[in-house]
Amino acid sequence: MERHQVTIYLSAIAAGAALGLLAPGAGPGLEHVISPVLGALLYVTFLQVPMKDLVHSWRDGRFLAAALVVNFVVVPLVVAAMFAFLPSDQAVRVGVLLVLLAPCIDYVIVFSGLAGGSSDRLLATTPLLLIAQMALLPLFLVAFLGPGLADVVEAGPFLRAFLLLIVIPLALAGATRARGRRAVPALTTTMVPLMAATLLVVVASQTPRLTAAVLGSIPFYALFLLVMAFAGLGVARLFRLDGPASRAIVFTGATRNSLVVLPLALALPETMSVAPAVVVTQTLIEVIGMVLYVRAIPRLESRVRRRWRAS
């Protein structure tokens, strides 16, 4: 499964889209499945993070600083440059902001590893990236949309998602590693099927909501992937990272946390019912983009590095 995981993920997305089109009435029921499946996925993700490696990653100051800068400084600046050109529909704007301002903490590890990036460093930084985005995302939303957003986005869903999708899976993963180490190898083999199940359920539940306004976000997602390929390499050079670390920084800057922010989008008022579909649309574009990234980023990183040395 690990050798063919990209094919498995694309197949899961295709199956989810087909299910959503053939059985649109199943969407509301499938939405209730998203959080449990996602919680299980994050539990397995955190299970692969030994505490000693987590501590070690925090000591890798340059890589950690680069990951924080690319995600919480560079990405907001890129999104700010795009913001004025987004569709005027507030629900679409909220969906785009939710997903683009939150760095990925799950399949970024997979795709970074396939491209020769330091996926182990990314894996160890996932808890910190997740906590940081949950703390900063509300502030970013207010900065982009104004204080009136408080009437639209409530704190409750954010806190509930933080508890159910971060605190509990992370605590369970720590307890499992401490008391059930023999079960860890078997549990981690469920990563690929859990990711496939999550993608299938998410896409199937939101496909019926795809509209012209939602599809209008696609060019922005594609442009974001293009810009972040070069922006990530620029940050890597700024922090003088080696090749594998540089590739990892490109991937963490480009991939977004659509699966984790989706429950937040689902908790929005009915007037913003298309926001979850906007988030899921980003997932579709991103997975296709990651297939291209796996082939393109190693070549781009090597070429750029040679130019740096020549200069």
C-alpha cells in the first residue's frame, strides 16, 4: 500500500466523487463520519512521532524556524496578494481563507518523503504546526475579513475541533506508545487505508455542493501551488537548509490542512453552506498538484541549488 499510496488516494477521490454524484442524498449522513475517521487518521499520524524525536525536532532551530516562517509569514502574504481577486461571495472567501491559512499535518509527510524530503522532520513538527494554526487562524480570519466575522465564525467549533482532533488523538497516541508499544507497528500500517477512507468520505459528502462559485476558486488554488514552490525554496535558502530539508519546507508551505479545517467549515451557519465544498475543492486540486510536485520539486530544488552555488 505504501508503494502505491498516491494511486490509492487518487482512486479514493474518484470513488468519492462518483458516490457524491450518484447518491447526493447521502451527503449529510457522510458528514457525520468525517470527524471520527479524521480523528483516527490523526491518531495514527501522531503515533508515528516518538517523543524523543519530537524533542529533537524542536532543537533543530533552523528547520523549525523555516517551517514557521513559510507557513505563518510567507503564506499569509501570498494569500493577501490573492485576496482582492477572490470571488465576492463571502462564503467562498471564508472557505478559501480557512484552507489556505492552515498548514497540512497529514499527507504532506507522505508526499514529501516521495520527493526525497525530510519527512521525519515534518512528522515531528506536526503537533506544533497544528497548535500554532489553531491559535493563529482566528486572528488571520479577523485580519482578512474584519471584526464582523465574530458574528459568523464562533469559537466553539474551533475549540471542539482542537479537543477532538488534536488533544485526544495526541494523548491517545502518547499513551499507546508508553503502554502498548507492540501494537504500534500494526496500527501505523492503517495510515494509507485511513487516509483513503477520509478522502472518500470527504469528497463524497461535498461533491453535491459544487457550484460555479465554488469552482471559481480552482485557479487560485492552482496559482497558490505554483507560487509556493518558489517561495518555499526561497525560505529554505534564507535558512541555509540542505536538500532534503529544503524539499520538506516546500511541501509544508504548499500543502494545506483541508481535512482538519473541514469540520470548522461544516460548523458555519447555513448562509455559508458552500464553504465546506470550497475547502474540499482545494483538496482535489492539491492532491493532483502533489503528484506533479513529487516529480517536479526534486528537479527544481537541484537546479536552484546549483545556481545558488554558482552565484
